[in-house]
Amino acid sequence: MGWLTRSLSTSIGKKTIQAITGLMLILFLIVHFAGNYTIWGGETLFTAYVSTLESFGWFTHIIEILLALVFIIHIYLGLLLAWQNYKATSNRYSIWSKNKIYKSSKLIDFSARYTWQTGVLILIFLLVHLFTFWYQFKFNANGRELYEIVVDWFKNPIYAVFYVLLLITLAVHISHGFKSAFQTFGWNHPKYTPWVEKFSTFLAWLFGLGFSLIPVYFYFISLGGK
């Protein structure tokens, strides 16, 4: 673990680990997105998907622990780097744009300017999400399948709106985070960087709108059932 200690002692090391954990979390979100979309197949298909994950037993628990560690490292480094940047730059930012470095807060887009703030909101969302779905299913299901728990929560308009707003926040965070990771690795190129930025925007729309469709759909379905 000496490499980790050495990396955490330098700014570029912290940013590199931050970028790696960020990309790992985006990969998780892609897998999570695909799994969540089995819900469109109805309760039977979604329950089968959840049962498949549960059938892996201890392996699933190990993945959950590793995933939690990645989240913790990413969150810790994000807040630490934001604090160090605040102290060092006094609200001045450096960004790579069109193969040049500019130093001006006016050139930072919304997602870059509020990266740590959106990160904190996502942390709040994550804790609420884990309590309402993961914890309830694992320890307080009372015989209910996860599908029923999800649908019951999305019948609540306050929760449904909260969920959608925080998913939009997630999209904003990722729109900057993905392309920022490539910048951290030094993979800036006039030919390829615009495509990275386009893919960042695509991921933002995919996660923001794609995940939001689920609470919106089940909320309005619940209205129709009243």
C-alpha cells in the first residue's frame, strides 16, 4: 500500500486516484442502469434480476464492500481537493480548453464550478437511496419484494421529485467528472477531446433522464390507480 500513501501525499496523485475511482463509479452506474431497467419488464423480471444478484451470496457482499470503499475514497478526495483548491486559488480555476490553459472563473461551466457542491448533494442522495431501498429490502422488507418497495416509495410525490432533482444533480456532476478524468490523465488532444466532451454530455443525459424515467413513470401510474 506504499504506492497509495505516496500518491495521497501529492496533488497529482490525489487527482489521479480521484479520477480512477470516478471512472469506476461511472462503470458501476452503467451496470446499475442496465439492471434497473429490468423493472420495465414488470415485477417478475425485476425480482428475477434481484434474486440473481442475491444468489451470488458472499461474492455480492464483497462487491458491495469494495464499492463502498470506492465511494468513500472518491468522496473524501473530492472534498479534500476542493478545500485545497479553495485555499490555493481563491476562486480562480484552471481548465483545459481548445488545447490551451486559461485561468479565469468566467471560463468554467456550471458543472465544473459546482463540482464539490453537487458531490455533497449526491452523497445525501446516496444515503437516502440506500436507506429507502437497500436497507428496507435487506432488513425491513416484511415479506415484500424490492419491486414493491420501489413502487411504494415512488408513489410519494415528495420522494419522487427529490429523486428526480438529485438525478439531475448526478448528471451535472458526471458531465464534468468524466471529461475531467481524461484531463487528469493528460489525455488531451485537439482531435479526441471534443469526442470525450460529447460522450460526457451523453452520459449525463443517459443517467439524468434514464434513471428519472423510473420514478416519473411509477408515480404517474400510481395516480392512475387511485
